[in-house]
Amino acid sequence: CICSDAVMSVNPFELTDDLYALAIQNLQMLIHNFVASGYHTIIVPGMLTNERLLAKFSDALGHKPDLQFIWLRASKQDRNQRRIARMRDDADKPEHFDFLDNLIPDVEPQIPYGKY
């Protein structure tokens, strides 16, 4: 498992196209290292939050991997209740919910190869 937060953890933190490009480049190198060492099932939670990033990630790998894209489907009310219950950081405070929902929209991915 490669935590996507770790490959894009910078200070100051601002989600920009440049940061996403850097994170994808970091993921690409790590995935190639795991594959070269014989590991072929690699889990990367988070980061690929929309179709554009998923396509860039797939293209950056340089081969057609067997992708399985998993997306939590829950109503806004359910998501907010889960955030309040876990209260792990500032993102789980109600005043930040709309920001997070706009940042990570509900998507309908179209994966050219792989499973959804």
C-alpha cells in the first residue's frame, strides 16, 4: 500500500496541478520499484479523485495496468455523519465539509482498462 498523502505531503500544502503532477511522478517511480521487485498488486488509496487524474496516472505508468478503481458512494448526509464521528483532524469539522465536497466530487469514472 502506497499512501498517496505521503507522496504529496508538502509545506505549504496547496492542491495545484503541479503538486498532482509531482505526486503522480512519485507514485509512478514507487510502483515501478514494487513491480521490479515482484509485487504486482499495489494499493494506492486516495489522490485519484477525478477522471483527469486517473487518466494522467494511467498514462504515466507507461503500460496498461489492471486498475481497480474503488469509490465510496455515500450520500452527503452519510459522509458528514462519518466525518463528525471520526473527528480525526480539521477536515472533519463541519465548517470544512463543503470545501471537501467541492475538492473531491462524486464521480462516474470511465476507466479505459481495468475495473470500476
